[in-house]
Amino acid sequence: MDRLRQSLLDAPIIEKEGYHYFVHPISDGVPMLQPELLREIVIKIIRKAQIENVDKIVTPAAMGIHISTAVSLMTDIPLVVIRKREYGLDGEVSLTQVTGYSEGEMYINDVYEGDSVLVLDDVLSTGGTMKGILTALDDIGAEILDVVAVIKKAGENELDDTDYDVKTLINVDVVDGDVEIVDPTGDD
């Protein structure tokens, strides 16, 4: 059984300013995240991602943390969380994220030139956060071995015209108040 697919089909839909938005435990933290769904997602990520020779898993706060923590525990690869708060630690690098609904600074610690990284996130929507992260990692001199997002929302995103390739587990759209699976495997 594909729990991820079914959980998206069953996701509550809310309307915000004329936009129909699905509410999902992976992207929103509600409804409650069942361990079997998280386990399925982690196994799919490990099977899909290039994890050999990865020095660090890198994820943005906040909704990528639970997924990346579980992958880190299963692979013994250390985890770096990109934070929205500046700490002023040595080597801290700032980046700008611009999404469809916000803009702000994020901060990377503990990623250095020559590090091989796997970037994980919950959702690829506008691509603004991911583009900022990937650009900053390139600027640092890290080697981006792979990029995986659990869910990709249909539509254009800022990574479409770049050389960055983001693997996804499932691609969805919201049409007439219902979630539609655009590509159940996420393979483009």
C-alpha cells in the first residue's frame, strides 16, 4: 500500500485567499504524522537518493527536520539544519529565501568547502527556498550529491530554469478542491 499517495488523497483542503491548499502531516505537521507513513517516506528517500559518499544531510527548518532526522538515524549520516535564526558562529553563511508567501534570511552552519551533501525537504512549491539553499551551498563550495523533496506541487518553480535537479517522491496538484496525483512516483 502506498501510504503517501493515500494520505495526500485523504488530506483536508482549506481555502486561503482563493487558493485551495492541502493540509498534510509532512508539509504542515497536522493532521498527526503516523510512524508508518514516516517510515515509508524514509525508505523511499533512501532508495531514491544518492547517499553513498554523503558527508552531511542538509535540510531547512522547520518541516524538513522530522524527515531528515529519520533519514539520518537510518543512514548514520550527520544532519545540518538550516535555521531562520542567526547565531553568529564561526563559518555561518546567510542566504535569502523568497517564496510565494514570504521572504527572509536563513543561516547555514557546519557546511564547508568540499563537503558532500544530500539536501532534503518536505515540499517543493515555488522553489524559492530550495534555490536559495542550493545557491548558498554552491557558494560555500559544497558538493551537492543529490536533492530530494517528498512532495512537489504542480506548476512552475524557480528551479525550472537552473541546472539543479530535484528528485521527488510524489507530484500533486489541487484541482476543484481535491488533491490529484500528477505523477505517483515523482520521477520526471
